[in-house]
Amino acid sequence: MPFRFQELDLPGLVLVEETRHGDDRGFFAETYRRSAFAEAGITEAFVQDNHARSSRGVLRGLHYQLPPRAQGKLVRVVRGEVFDVAVDLRRDSPTYGRWAGVGLSGDDGRALWVPPGFAHGYAVLSEQADLLYKVTAEYAPDLERGVRWDDPDVGVAWPLAEPLLSRKDLELPPLADADNPFTLGAFVRDGR
């Protein structure tokens, strides 16, 4: 099996570990195989790939996109190290407003599946980090939303004392005031 899938404490959030085949020349690993992900319950189709590079101390997030272009994200780090976070936005979920965080690095062969209905963000712990992520809906700037990174009601334990944030991320609202239509059973994307 090229992957190991581990559901985290927030239902739907999955840590994916790839199998690496290596020797003194390097390694080879599959990073995605549709059939293996479908067997693990991740059946979304990916329609866009993104590459982000950030420097030490940068915090991006917590971002999400509204329906009908809500995005699921498969996030992996190919260089450097980040603390990756997802917050449950599904209002009727028993874990609404809770967060989960995992370390991802270019050396660990792990990825995080963040389904629609979650906000996502990360903090860069290395000098620089490169993230690649596959998404299930194309970027739609008019539907982009977010939750404030330091919302005390969410309480993410970021491992940075003084993170560097964009002006846009600094102006995001707390979860209680966020534009948030997500529920457990009512997610519809692109007419489906």
C-alpha cells in the first residue's frame, strides 16, 4: 500500500503518510493515487494545484472558500517545515470551532487532507518552506473568507511568538462573526 491514512480528532481531517522507496541515491514515492484515496473515503476530484513559498515566522490563514466553490485541500510540504492547522467550521458538528495541528516537513512524507467546511492555515518553522497543495475547486477571490488566526474562542496554540501576517489576514474576523454557511450535511459544490 503506497499510503497510510489516519483520521485525526476532527472527523474528516486525515493525515496521509506516503511510502518512500529509497537508497543512497535518493527516494521515490507516490504522492497521490486516486483509487487509494477513494478507498480511504477521500473521493473529491482535484482541479487545481498550488505552490506557496514562505519564510520563517510567516503565518498564513486561517482561510476557506465559500460554496459553490468551497475547497478541500491536500497539503504537503516539499521543502522546510510548517505547523499546519485546520479549524472545523461546520456549525452543527460536535467539533465546531475546534482545531487540529500537525507538523509537516519536506523530509517526513506526510500530507494533510483538509475537507471543505474547514479553515486552513500554517506557520513556517524553517528558514523557508515550500508547500504544494491540490484543491477541489478553483480559486474564486470573491468567495475567499477567513477566521482570525488568534481568535481566543478557537485558541490555536501557534508555535510562534510574533508571527508575520499579511494585512488581509490581520483583518479577518473571529469565528463568531465569520461568513460561514457550513454544516455537516448540507455541503453542495458546483450543483452536486
